[in-house]
Amino acid sequence: MDLQLQGRTAFISGSSRGIGYAIADALAVEGVRVILNGRDAAAVDAAVGRLRAAHPGVTASGIVADFANAEDIARLLDELGDVDILVNNVGLFGLAEFEAVDDAGWQRYFEVNVMSGVRLARHLLGGMIERGWGRMIFVSSESGVNVPADMVHYGVTKAAMIALGNGLSKLTRGTSVTVNTVLGGPTYSDGVAAAVEAVAQVQDLSPEAMKQVIIGQNRTTLLERFLDPTEVADLVAYLASPRASATNGAAVRADGGVLTSML
């Protein structure tokens, strides 16, 4: 299916690996000029090189910035030109007991997971509306709807992302700009893989066996496996396209059936 995105420009935060890179790859397939982002210069350069090699002729570049660093954010916003597609993907993830997360920890999660999207949207949404077309997509999680007891801080910020996307969509009334959110399910991204491998080592299991143990504990999954990052990326690419023009202000699921509510 031609998603009619040839020649558009996209910025994907947190895209040097994992879901973010998969989104950049899916958009590059459609002829989108992609701007990648990450905290580490070597990782961003490697991701840009990998993308160029996979899709000759597609324009790919990168901006190094840590969304927990105010100076980095200011510089990134200065460097960003006009963007047709903004994917707010960057995020912190981690298991932690509620009592163990202090105020500084909560603040850090909000700065990266929520305020990154606030700042990028504030910088780019007006230009999209003025130019008459644009797509803004937040990559949230099913944990923003069903907040896990062992990741309350994470789930709360993902819930805030859903609310932010919904509120911003109301600013696009009567335009060809849309703002939507993707609720990803348990996805075997690089960060999750590292966590699974660490737990597997402690429990003297193979990573594959550990994956099955974790998914086996999830009583509501219909997929009964981790999602691949490309499965989230494909939904993001669709929402970024003109073909998704009737979808606005929505929280669309790629959760493998984990959420049990109908809406």
C-alpha cells in the first residue's frame, strides 16, 4: 500500500534503536526524509548509516540531544526546520517499587516522557497548521491505561502522554493536521531485551525461556508473545499518512490484546 508520504519530513525522538528506529525505517520505506535522535553521538551516527544503507536514496540525518538536558533541548529546537511528521517516541522505562522512586526520579520521568512531547509540540504544531498539513504521533503504552504496580511512575507518565495527545488534537479542528497516540503492548525493544537478559542471568535461564515466563504471567494477552518493534512502527506509519485523515484525537492500540476494555 502506498502511504502517500513521499517527500515528507519526519522527526522521531529516541530513534537510534528499538521502536524509534523501527518507526524511522518504516517511514524511510515510504520515501520520507527522516531525522533521527538519540543521546549518544556514535549510536545516532550508526543508526543513520544503517538506515541509509538499507534505503539508498532516502535522506536520513540525526540530531544528538538528551531530553533530560535543557541545553540539549534548546539546541535541538534551534536545529529543527519544518517537520511534517513528529513522532514523540523518546521515553524512560524501568521497574521500581513505588516507595523507591523519589521526587527527583519522578521529575526525570516527567521531563523525558511527557515534557519532551510538550516542548516539541509547542515548537512544531503551529507550523503544521500554518502549512496546512501535519501529523503528530505519541508512542505511549498500554501501561498508561492499566498502570502496573511495579511501574507506577512509568505508567503515570504514559497516561499523561495520552491526555496530552488528546488535548492537542482539539487545537487542530478544521485543519488537515492530526494528533494521535499509539498504545504499544509488551514489545521486545532493546531496552526490554536488556532487562529480560539481566533477569534471565540472575535466574539461570536463557533469554528466550525468560521471555516465555514473563509473557506467561500476563493473563490477558491474546498474542501470547512480545510484539516486535516493527509491529508498532507499522501502525505509526499508517497514522502518519494521509490515509489516516479521519483518525484524530485517538488512542490506537498495538497491544496484542493485553487491554481488556472495549474502548
